[in-house]
Amino acid sequence: MSLQVSASPTKIIQRNAEKDYTRRSANFHPSIWGDRFLSYTSDSMEKDDGSAKHQELKEEIRRMLKAYINKPTQNNLDLIDAIQRLGVSYHFESEIDEILGKLHEAHQDCGLGDNENDELYYISLQFRLLRQHGCKISADVFKRFKDSDGNFKTSLAKDVGGMLSLYEATHLGVHEENILDEALAFTTSHLESIAAHQIGSPLAERVKHALIQPIHRGLQRLEARHYIPIYQEQSSHNEALLTFAKLDFNKLQKLHQKELGDISRWWKELDFAHKLPFIRDRIAECYFWILGVYFEPQYSFARRILTKVISMTSIIDDIYDVYGKIEELELFTSAIKRWDISAIDQLAEYMKLCYRALLDVYSEAEKDLAPQGKLYRLHYAKKAVEYSSMKNIVKNYFFEAKWCHQNYIPTMDEYMTVALVTSAYPMLSTTSFVGMGDIVTKESFEWLFSNPRFIRASSVVCRLMDDMVSHKRARCLKR
């Protein structure tokens, strides 16, 4: 449980803020949600949530998939695609693994879509499903759809379903796969024309959505909600799968609502919105972000911990970026390095609220993990905070703060060295593993601490995307 903080520091902060005209402000708008999510509790969960029917349909779909394991036909690939797009593939991971594994073996033996009559839609679907599964598939399979001049055949434009399937497949491309770059340009041009001239048609709406949000770049829960009515309209839809997807979506939504309700109560009890009025009040948005990391029910504890850590990181970021004086930030940086509640006495009053809450989040996680005998996970999470990532983050936050206060413009190399750390990806990646159960081993954590290319690349993408979005806010900071 987070420690309660009396209201008196708030008054001190407010009085000081009124007198101190050197403080900067980013003019963050208040939360748009109010207390909306506080109504979501365990008591609000329906007792009859269709669990019996849900389980019955789940077994029916599993039997269907098992029957398809040795028959990699277009129909069962359509079923796998629908299962994934409806957001229920986490129930059937072993069956899907086996089917796609068999398909990959067949591809290695005789080639993907070796039959010249195989259509664009089917080849593209196979390619995408296998690449999503992590299989190594050559993009040369699409050469058959080019003419003698090396261009994609203009006749393909008549096959809208095939073009859409190819378009989605191109987003699984890797560096220097020129044929997929060409396919993306080709399909995008024709699909944009379809979206513009077939206004109001169901197919045009699907195309329009894909152009904005390709499957590979979408958030699974949003894409599932979007795809359910589309799948329902298809004459070939599987009724058992459709019903199961609806039941599963509702069950998960209720769980997510309860989790957000609990986290919102934690946030409200801390009263950061009033006691630290200069910060971003975005607890619901932080939780939604974490749903993009993992949404499955078994990761409920992991979502709670990661949401709290990322929201605390956001507060710390705002303290360094916006509100803190350089001398206060120096003391705060020192306190984070010590990672000890006794260091709180040296901090400004508004910093004490944040520091205490930060330590409480990890104390809470320790209490939850101790009965499970999984304290080694917390050890690695604390290692990410106490001994490496969080300490490194605040050290580099401090560099950024000094640059700002000194009106110093760093070189690109100087900036990226610091900014890749303040992206917080290494620390958040480690924290994301903490509550995931036995799927995460000690070796998994050690791999993270080896600074793998995956984390480095993610940090670059995160940093640059974040900077592009937030540059206007940075320009609006006023002293």
C-alpha cells in the first residue's frame, strides 16, 4: 500500500509556486476522465459472464484447429488469420504453432505457393502469417506477380482482396527487401484510389482503415474491436468463432476495467493531480499503453506494476523537464542514487511525494512476489532501478535539465547519447518481465542486461518518435 501524505505539503507547494516566478510550465491539460474509472470494481463484474459457453466454444475451435494441423489449406489459414485478428489467438498458441510449423516445413520442401495458379491473396496471407510467426520466408515469392519489365502486373489491381492482402504482407518486410518496398508503393497507390472512389462500401472502409492502421502496427485490442463487425458481415464467417470472440472480448474488457479502477484509486489516493499540478495527469493513458504490451488475463499483476512504474517515471520526467530548479534536481538525483527512504529529508516538499510513492511501488511488488517464491524477479527489477536504469535515467535527466537551464544546444551525438537513456526503454523492458510468471527466467533478465540490439533499436525508435510528437510542447515551455 502506498503511504498517505498529508495535505499540508500541498499548501506549501502552492504558496511557493505563487512566489516563485522562475518555475516553468508546460500547461498540461487536466485529465479528461475525471473519476469515471473509479466505478469499476470487483463487485461491478457480472457473476454470469458466459464462462460456460465461452469454454464450450473454446474447445470446439481447438478441435477444429487440431483437425487442420496436417492440412495447410487456404480455409484453415483464413481461420488462423481470423482467430488472430479477432484477438483470441492467445487461447490457441500451441495449435497455431503446430499448423504454421507444418506449413513452414512444406514451404522449405517445395516452395511457398509452388502452384502457378495460387492467387495473390493466398500467397500474401501465407507470407504474412509465417513472418508474423518468426519464420524465415523469402520475399522472392512475389516475383511471379511481376511482368517482363520487372513491374507488378497492372491486372492485379482488379483483385482488391489480393491487393489488400499483399499490402498487409509488405509491412513484414526487413531492410533492403526492395520487392516489398515496390509492392507497398504499388498497393498503396491503387488502394488509395479504391478508398476514394468507392465511398461507403464495406470493402472501401476496410481499405481505408488498413491504409491508416495496417494490422502489423495496430494495438490488438483495438484491432479486435474493429474487426469483429467486419468478420460478422462476411458470409463465410465461422459462427462459433464469432460468438467466442465476442464473449472473450467482453470478459477481457471487464477484467481490464477492474484493473484500471484499482489503479485509478491508487492514483487518486496519492492525489498527484492536486499536489503536483505541473505534472501530466495521464494514469488512464499509461494503463492503455501497457495494454499494448500485454493484454492477456494472466498478466494482470504485470500490468499493474508496469503501469505504476511508467506513471512514476512520467512524474519524474516532468520534474526534470518542467518544474524543478537545478539545485533541487541535484538533490533529487542524489536521492535516487541512494534509493533509501532516509534520503527523503534532503528533498523539496513536492519531490518527497514522488520519492516516497516510487519506493512504495517496489515495496508493493515485493510483498506480492514474496509468497510466490519469485523474489529473483524483483531483484532484477530493483537492479534495473537501483543499480542501473533508473539511476542512469535520472542522471541523464539531470544532464538535459542543465542544458535547458544553461540554454546549451547539444550536438546530435551528445543529445542521442543522453536521450537514448531517457527514453526509459531498458528500465521499462526489465520491469515488464517482473510479473509475467514462469515464462520469464533468470536467463531472460540476464539477456536484457546484456543491452541487446533489440532494446537499443527500440530505444532509438521510441526516442525519435517521442521527440517528433513533443517538440511543440518543448517550444511552449515558458519561464
